[in-house]
Amino acid sequence: MDWKTWTLQTLQNKYVAATLLAVVWSTFIHDLGMLYVWRESRALHHLEQELFEVNQQNEGLRHRQADIFANPKALERFARQRYFMRRPNEEVYRIVNE
């Protein structure tokens, strides 16, 4: 029995043909096929990685905020640099690079 004959006999079996059709349908044709699931799984993995990185950045910023609020001199320095606050009778010059 050669390959072509075996293939034709196998595909003529209605169970094999139905199974093959279902696999092709669920993998390539259907809107929620395996390719879609694979792409969405990759996208989910990338988003989870991004979420992890953002959470780490947030944790670092929380530590920085706690350090600033714990130290009055650091809080004053932060206010002066960020919001250009000044003491009474003090002049502040802002230098802008163009």
C-alpha cells in the first residue's frame, strides 16, 4: 500500500475527516482559534511583565517619599527644587536652559 492510497482511505473515514476538520477549524479559521489564543497569551505575558516593572518603580517611589517625609531637611530641599518655594526675605533665581 503506497502513501496516496493510505491517505485516501484514511480521509474517507468519517471520524478521521471530522477530527481533521475540527482541528483545522479550531486552529486557523475560528475567531478564537489557537493562533488567537497564542497571540493573546504572549500579549498577556508582556503586560504582566510591564505591570511587575511598574510595581517595582512604585515601590521605589514609596521608599523615596517615606525618606523625604521622615527627614525635614530633605523635605525642604525637595520643596525648594520642585516647587520653587523660598523662605521669607529670600530671593530665588531660576535658570532656564534653552
